[in-house]
Amino acid sequence: MAADNPTGPLGGHLDDDDYPAYTMGRAAEMLGTTQGFLRAIGEARLITPLRSAGGHRRYSRYQLRIAARARELVDQGTPIEAACRIIILEDQLEEAQRLNAEYRRAAESPGPDAAA
């Protein structure tokens, strides 16, 4: 029953990729970058960190994965604004491909009248 009613400081968020568990300093340390880099990708609207009750930026694991991708592109010489745009377009393409696959499956599956 403990899994149904999580307790503790994280309240059952250990497996939640969207839970803002990391401070800006810890996130920068994990990515091997600076806090300024995280602020810059936030200003470019690539990620929008949530704020703690005290107003400090907090990052989720999902946001850290996006920031790591941006860091890879910037390390390869891509300007930060372009890196952010590339990642946004990659994400949009992935979503469009997912939707197209769903539509194809729906179009290929027999409808409810096909059994009659």
C-alpha cells in the first residue's frame, strides 16, 4: 500500500521525468556547463524551468535531457539560438511522425462496419 500513498520529501516523484527536482547549480554541474548557459536556453524558450517557493529555478530530468542536447550542438560550434531552434524543430518533426504513424494505423485497421 505504500506505493499507492507515497510519502517522504519527494512524494513519489522519483520516477517522474517532469518533476522539477534539480536546482540550477546542480543541473549545471550535472551537464558540465554554466548557470549562464541554462539561463540562455531559458531565454531562448527552449526550456522553461519551474520556480521554487523562493523563486529559484528548478529543472526536471526531461529538461536536463533537452539542455544536454543543446550543449552538444553548442559544443560542435552551433550558436545557442540556432541550437535551440534545431531542437525545437526536431521535437516538432518527431511529434508529426508519431501522429502520421497513428493516422496510418487507423486508416489500415478495419473499421467497425468491416465485420458485417
